[in-house]
Amino acid sequence: MAFELHSTTLSGDTPGAATTLYWYTAGPADAATRVHLQAALHADEQPGTMALHHLLPKLRDADAAGQLRAHFTIYPSVNPLGLATYALRNHVGRYDIETGVNYNRRWPDLYPQIANAIAGKLGSDPKANIQTIRTAVAAWLDSQRPASAIQQLRLLVMKSATTADIVLDLHCDDHSLKHIFTSPELMPGLQDLADWMGVAATLTAEDSGGGSFDEVLPSLYRKAQLANPDHPIPAVAETATLEYRGRADSYDSVGQVDAAGLFGFFAGRGLIAADAGTTPAAAPAPTPFEATEVLRAEAPGLLAYRVELGDRVKKGQPIADLIAMDGPEAFMARQPILAGTDGFVLSMVTAKYVRRGATIAKIVGDEILPARAGGYLLED
């Protein structure tokens, strides 16, 4: 049996401070396929942790039965630093409060770090080229000297993820339907994951602009391909951000469904020698993230929604009213907020008092929006 709990201590940035990170491994250490799973990089997003809580016993039992055909590394709550951050009874798990940086931003651009190390070492064998790249990445990571607790955490996680063939980062939105973010070249390869999750949408982008964790490995291999067109370099790392509904959706019943979907995905891939379960219905085909409108409030006020999650809307249709909270018609006037595209409502916000510029909804459409094309696609 190889199912095992691990821990490491991250030294703190102030006297007497230290944090413990826990993770599990399962399956043969020498398996041909490696899987990296993590949840709660945004530490205030718990549905992914609940899903992995219910997946872990399934992996333990499969490991005991000799059914695992891949090596799994699982971080059920990958950001203990963010778990500790409370201010005025509110959990601030999305940002490093020392720097203000979103925990899922500014992950390293690996190719420039290894370009010189692999120069002249690539050949005609794609597997050998991948090994050359991974060896160079491992050497660069080993050379790093983290100067803070968050840097220690990122380095440990990167060392695991960069050796993996499947990397899944479990998140959630505020109030949302299930969806996936991934790189366009990984579709339709990850369509089976979308099917097993039962997502409402798969949104793709080569570079969303923020250095998100799920873009590190696709960017590495994409840049290596572009810089070395005469050498075969396959996109071997299937990576994705899995958005498991909204923050409030952390329930046993929901987590059991999500864990069954992940188990079915791995069994369907042959990575667990077990019955995958009932074949899921086909999820929608991927759409460019640039076709998703991020609808914002143009003034502060109180939201009164006119739609529900999943509703199909037309461009120009009122999505919500914004009730004025100041001015000559304070608490009387209502200003409609209009959809800027045809599509369906993917996400909404639970806090109905909003500041000017605040996101209030995402609407998934089919056509790239000029205001989104080539821009910063993320929310900080």
C-alpha cells in the first residue's frame, strides 16, 4: 500500500511563526502517469476541499486493492497561509495580505528560466525532449532560495506539479454553475473531464494575463514549441482550473457527487482499475474565455437581480437593477444593468451591495467580445 499522509513545516516570516502543510500520495511511485490535485489555493474556497475529502477514501481503498495505475499527489487544502488570515471576523483567503497579491497570480513563466539550459539538447524523440525540459525545470526549481513563507509554499507545490501529467486546481466562484478554465490546445482532450464534472461551460485562453497556476505548464510547452519548431515537443501536461460552483456549496452531498465525478474521470482514463460508473452526459463544447462578458456595476448601489443562474439572456436585456444609495433619488431610483452579449448566466454575486466597477455577473456567449479580446481576462 502506498497511500500516505505527508506534512512539511513552512518557516514563518515573523518570530515564532510556522505553518504546517499536509498532503497525501497514493499509487505506485514509478507509475507512468502522475497526477497532481490541489484545492483551496484561494483559501476561502472550500468546495474543492470537500470534494477531495470524499475522494481520498476512494483512492485509499483503490490503493489497498492494487487498482491505482497512476501516482497521485493530493493537496486537500494547499494554502494553509491563507487559511490563517482573518480580519474583523472575515476570512481573507484570496490574497497574501503582506503583498496584496492574489494567491493564484504571478506564478512563474518557466520557459525563459530554462531556455539556455535546453539549448542544443533537443532531438527528434518527443519523450526525450520532454524529459530534457523537465530535468531543466527541476534543476531551476532546486536552485531557488525562497525568502518568505509564501515562496516556500509555491516552490514545494511547483516541484510536485511540474512532474505531473495531469494537474487539476480546484476552486469555486462566488455563486456559480460548475465550469472549467483551461488552455485551448488541451481541448477536446479534456472533454471527458468536463463530461464527468457536468460543467455548464469550459472556457479557454492561452494567456489570461495574470500568471495563473493552471497556465504555467501549458505556457512552458507552448513556448518551447514555438522556440524550437524543428523538434517535437508535445503538450504533455493536462492542466485545468475546476470551478466547483460557489463558496456556499460545501456540503457532504455535493462533495460526494464531485468526488464520484473525479473518480469516474480517472477510472475512465484507465488510471484506476475500477468501474468508472455511468457514462456521463456530454458537457458543452469549449468556448473562448474572451467570449464571456464580465458584467460590472457602473455606480455603487444595491443589486436587485432579474435573472437566475443558467438563464439564457439576450444582448440589451436587463440582468439586474441597481438601486441608488445616494444622490437626489437615493433609495428610490433604479437603473437597469444590461447584458452586453447573448449567452447564459454563469455566475452572480452573493453580496448585493456593490461598489462602482464591481463584477456582478459572468455571461457566457459564443462570440469574442471586442472589449475582451487580447485584454486582461481575470478578476483580481
